Amino acid sequence: MLTERQLEYVVAIVETGTFTAAAERCHVAQSALSHQVSSLERHLRARLFERSSRSVRLTAAGQSLLPVARRVLDDMAGIRDELRSIDPAVRGPLRIGAAQTAVRVLNLPQILVDYDRQYPEVEVSVASGAGFELVSGLRSAECDIALAALDGPAPPPEARFTPFGRPEPLVAVMSCDHPLAGRECVRLRELAAAGRFIDFQPRTTLQNKIRAMAEAAGVERRVMCELDAITEMVRVAATGAAVAIVPGAFTEDFKGQPGPPDGIRALPLAEPGAHLTLGFFRNRDRAASAAVRAFIDVFSAARHVAGYRPGADAATPSGVLPGRPAPAGRSRVDRSSTSRF
């Protein structure tokens, strides 16, 4: 018998690239996932994957099944959302994915408390991860809403995006004895001439943004290392070994989170578009559940975005930390077209 779970496993294997990673994403043992895939292959009388010690590839039968599997999973999720929408009570699961910068910028604990007070029957879970992984998880229904930065001028075709209300400026973090530490602002070309960079993990919005700015400026950067935690990028930059370009929110201790070491400099970047646009992503092809719509309704930039000031100038920090970057003004968003999901 073919099951929805088996189709979910097939899609997960394709999107993660291995049985092991698919099992981790689906929160099952690899042996259980492999057993279900083998059972599906027997039921369909077709081999779906070519397995080797190094890779997993779809067979011709698997390639034919994949778009059907995705369509069935989307339809089943839509059915569940539709049935829940009939019930006036907001209940059921709400799976939130949150990237590092979104967690740093948002007062997430306050959002969850405010949401729970109004909708106590919703079971909320929050998972962290890279923005591109979270947005990809919308398609596979791994999460219902992703809190992350926009990678490029527009969201991917399968996602709908609504900004939080203001961009998050990028700053260059360095030690106080860095040759450029006395400047009021700095360009990538000057940073590259003075030394090396600490980069964020590959394929992330932050790394893609920095690489795009460097390419636009005709700058070749030397990278000391890549790290998967932005707070650690700041701490390494404080040693003077290299410079880190990070969202300004990571240059101040707020919301009770550990801040960076004292005695570092955070300089505004003079490059055009040196900011990240943070917001909510959801699946464009599937109607939002009542729980998702309720989450958007509960959200308030004034209450839930740290350091938010309506009408503030798009300034960025400079000087010896601590010192919270002045946030940019609220983006002009047509609420009639973007706040309804």
C-alpha cells in the first residue's frame, strides 16, 4: 500500500541527497526509512534509486514519480489546511523555521508568549537552520513559516515573502587596533587591501550578499575561515586576525543574548545595498493554515523587532561597542496585498 509518508521519504532523499540526511530531516531511523522506500519500490514494481557508496540518484521511474509525489504531498497539506480552516478554533501544529539573524533581530520569546496567550491550542515548534534550508523546507512541508533574509531581489518562485518592516544593516567588525578602525565608514576594497575576511557558511544569504557586493565592486577577497555561527565570527574578528561582515544586530547584547567582546569596532559599509531584508516566507502554492495566519496577525514590528523605531533613518553603527545600530525606517509595504496569506 502506497502511503503519504513513503512519498515524503522519496522527496526528502532527493532534496537532501542521501538516505542518512533524509532520515534526520524526517526524524526517523535510517533503517526505517530504507525499509519504507524498499516497500514502496516493491509496491510500484520499480526501482526508484540507484545507490552507491558515494551518491544516490533517481532512476527513470524515480524521476517520473518525483513530481507526482510532490503534487500529492502539496494536495494533502492543502486538504488538512482546508479542513482546519472550517473549524473556527485555531488549533493544530505550527512549525516555524528561524535563521540566526532573524532570531537575533526578533524578540522571538515575546512573539511566542503573545501567540500562546491568544491561541493556546496551537502546538508550536521552532527549529533553527540556514535560511535557504528553511525556505526549501516550506516546499516539503517540513515547516509552515520561515523567518529568514531575502536572498536576492525576489523570493524563490515557490515562496511568498513579507518583510518584517525594516532592513538590517551590514557592518564590518574588527579589532580596535585594525588599520581602518578609526574610520567612520569603510569600503570592501579598503578591507580587502588591509587583510583577510571571516566568512559565514556557504550558500547562505549573508555569504551570497557579501560575494555579490564584492563582485560588483571588482574586489577579490582573501578568506581566513568560514564559520557557521555569526557570534563566533564576531569573536574571531575581535582578535584582530581578520574582519567579519555581519548584520548589525550581532554587534550589541540585547534580548538577554550574549554579546560580542568589548573593545571592537563596527563600521558601516559604504557599498550600495549593504543590508539584509528579513521577513516571513511561506509556501506560495498552498493556502496558509489558520495557525499561520494567526501568527502573522499577532506579529507587531514595534513590539517584536528589537530596536525598532518607526521613521528612523537608515543609519548603521560606528565606534567602540557596545552601541546598537540605528535601524532603518519602516519599509513601505502594501498591507492589503502582503499581510494576508
